[in-house]
Amino acid sequence: MNTANKLTMLRVVLIPVYLILWHIDAAWSIYAALAVFVAASLTDLLDGYIARHYNQVTDFGKFMDPLADKVLVLTAMACFCSVGRFPDWALVIVIAREFAVSGLRLVAVDNGRVIAAGWSGKVKTASTMVCLCLMHLVQQRPEGLYSAPDYLKYLDWVCVAVIAATTLYSGIEYFVLNRDVLNWKK
């Protein structure tokens, strides 16, 4: 297993660590969860760079890297959703977009074509990870107490709006740019 794939697997291993830290009921645990989330997010940048720069691109990495990203992000969103800080409709938008784009890629592969990640998808991933990091900084537990100033309470809604907008835009762009893949007559 090469270095890029080891970093991807590290990200996978960090997901349950993040989840455990999220559920510990202590003031420090949300920040420990944030540290793990940041570390896992950084492995995404690093493994992609290493894979391309040192010619370590593998079929395993092509499959596991985006899967690890999706599971990491969806885990954090589900955690925020469980305490009422991330609305379920926004989570459904993210999940639906991921299924739709994955389905489009499967149809494209069946037609002998590969749909590479576009810039809007990369912007969506980066902005989502940054927004989720920011949401960790505004600590709120289920009992509804914030440890941050009142004006930061609105940061959640700004982050949700950014995540939903970039997710919708990138999903629509994938289908518009690759509409020829969906042959309606077949």
C-alpha cells in the first residue's frame, strides 16, 4: 500500500475516533473532535497531492478517497443534525447530490467515459469542510448552551447556506456539463 492510500485509510480510521469524541459529554471533547476532523480533512489534501505528484494514483485510491471524504463529511453533518444544528433538509440535499453524481458517473463509465471531479465539486468539498470546522468552534450541546458570543449563533445558518448552495450548484453543473451521458432514447 502506497503513502497516498495509507493517508486515505488514516482518514477512514479517524472517522470513528471523531464520532466517539463528538459523543463524549465534556467541554474539551468538541474541540478534540474538531482536531480530528481537521486532521482527517488535511489527509484529503495531502493524499491527493502525493498521489498526483509521486505517481501513486491507484484504482483503490480512486475508489476509497472520495468514499472516505463523503463518509467523513456526512458523519460530521449527522452529528450536527442530531443536536439540531444542521437541518435535515440540508443533509438530504448533500446525500441526494452524492447519490445523483455517483449514479451519473456509473452511467458514464458504462458508456466508456470517465467524469473527473470538476472545480465546483472541489470548491464544494473545501467549503463544506471549512464550514464544518467553523461550526465546531461555536460549541453548543443538546441542552442549548453556547459557549460563544451571541452573534456567532448565526454562523450555523451561514455555514448551512454555503454548504447547501455549493452542493446544489456543483450537482447541477455535473449534470449540465455531462447531459449527453444520459441518453434518453436508450
